[in-house]
Amino acid sequence: MTVRAAQRVGLDGTVFAEDINPQAIKAIKDRAQREHLPQVHAVLGLPDDPKLPPDSLDAVVMLKTYHEIAHPRLLLRNLIPALRPGAKLGIIDRNGNGANHGLDEAIVIGELGEAGFRRVGCYDFTKADGEDYFLIFERE
């Protein structure tokens, strides 16, 4: 996803590729260098704090990771300062029970609502099998 985002924003944009795994960060940096993508900035975050610069994001995508977050409300609270006005937050995940690499869509919507986000979109085009969802939120 990082490479596609970098191609989309071009050299005038910035892509922050955040992970809590130092090896993943190294892989991102290596690939960005190998593919000549200076707009990619790898950020080593913490499980409850993405460590992203304030007022730096127009869009965030969490791809199949939301169900892994131990303290989603804290993570969201720490993400908010990085969001610019009108920024969108997209969550692509799988319906499940939290223990099977998925989380019920209603739980995600509820947690984001409690954090001050409202759903502005919902799509099921990731596999068209009803298992995955793509929810889009913005701050209220």
C-alpha cells in the first residue's frame, strides 16, 4: 500500500508508513530507497501511539490491523493531533470476533464514535464476499 500511496501523491506529497515493528520499518525504508520514493517516511510507532507529526495527515488507512490494537481508544486519541481538518480515516478489516484476525464492524463503528469520529462511507469491494469491510470516518 505504501508504494501505491507514494505513486498517487507524487513527489509533492508525503506518505507516512507507520508500524510498531522495527523490522517492518527497515523493510519500508529499504523498499522506498530501492524504488526511489523520497516522499515515503517510515515511522516507528508504539502500540498505543503512532508517533505521527501533528497536523500532517489528510488520510489514514489501517489495513487489516485494527483488530490487533489492544487499546484502540488510546491509539485513536493519539492519532487525532496528526489529522488535518477534513482528514479521512479508512479502516479495512475482516468481520470476526477479535480472536480470529477480525473484528465485528459494529464494534469498530462504536469505538470510532466514542472517539469522536462519524462514519461517512462503507464499502464491501475488498473481496465482495461479505467478510471484509472498508469503513471511512472523519472527525465530528
